[in-house]
Amino acid sequence: IDDTDVKYGLSVTGVVKPQKIYSNNTGKVGDKLILTKKLGVGIICTAARIGESDEKTLKEAIESMTTLNKYACEVSKKYNIHACTDVTGFGFLGHLLEMMGDDKSCEIYASKVPVFEEAKALADEFLITAGGQRNRNHVGENVFFDNIPFAMEEILFDPQTSGGLLLAVDKDEANLLVEELRKANALLEELRKINLPASIVGEIKEKSKDKLDAVIKVVN
């Protein structure tokens, strides 16, 4: 990496129980996809560097990034989670594509995806990230956008720092999990004045036999 910013890395050592690991590509057809944090922090932080993001939105983005996923993780343990990943540098669509593996596809409901509203306006002003464009180049051919605005496309490609969890959960438990996640988030909002909405954002489907069909379909 050759740039002007200082980089550092961390290594984590620990013990896990193999039977309790959430893999990222073991979702099942019919599973509902749940996202636990808003998208758009990459766009907001990029805009903030040149003074184009308002203080309130930047503060909300920072609060989102500094809220641990452990709260959502603890809630999810009570449910039948088939797969899980966190949304970080590859953006929502990049990590979602990894979840599909070689044998699944999915449909995403753009109107249900939680986002920072100002990120839409910033994306419309082309205050977008280089990382987002790399994600688009890498993932784009696997995605079909059905009449989705440009700004929403960019938010779905946007790299996230400390983004939320993306969970594939049994369809019969999805609504109960979202309800409990929202209750936990309501408590966080009361304690920290932060709003972290959880939402069902899509569904895993069987992969089409037609090689020309996209793995990910994004609809309104």
C-alpha cells in the first residue's frame, strides 16, 4: 500500500467451538437476509474529508462505526442462523456475493435496506469512493439492478468501516429476530442516542441454470 496514510494491522488469537461457527456461504434457499446497520459510511467519510458532510450525519456515522456488532451477535445466537458475514471493505454487494457461493442467488429489496439518507444526496453529487468503484468493477457483472437509482447503487457498492452483520436466517424466524434486534437497538438508542435499524433486506433463492442470469437481483 503506497499512500500518505499510516496503516497498522492486528492479529487475534483465540479458541472457537467448530460446531458454533457461522460460515459466510452456508445459507439455504428460502432464508431471509437481515442487515443490522445502515449503509453509506464510506461515502459520508469521503465527503467529510472535503467538508461536504454535515456534522450531524458524520456524528451518526461515527456512532454507527463505534458500536460493536456483539449486541446483534448475542441476539442472533437464539435463532437458526445458517450464514453470517460482516459488511466491510467489499461493500454490501461484495460480501453478499461471497455469501451466495457457487450454488445460490438472491433478491434484494432496495427500499428495505437501511441507509444514511445524506449518503444518497452525496452520491448524487458524485462524492463517491475509489473503493466503491473497485467493488463495482469486481462485483458488477453479477448484479442486476431493476430500475434502481444511481445513488442507491453506489451505496450498495460502498466500502463500510465497521459495518453491520448480514445474516441468513430461517424464514420462519426472520421476523422474530428482527423484532428482537430492534428492541436491543431501542435500548442502545436510549443509552447512546444512536439508531441502528435492523431490517429484512432480501431472500436467498435457487441459482438459475441460465449462465446469463445475475447472482444478485436488486429490486425496489
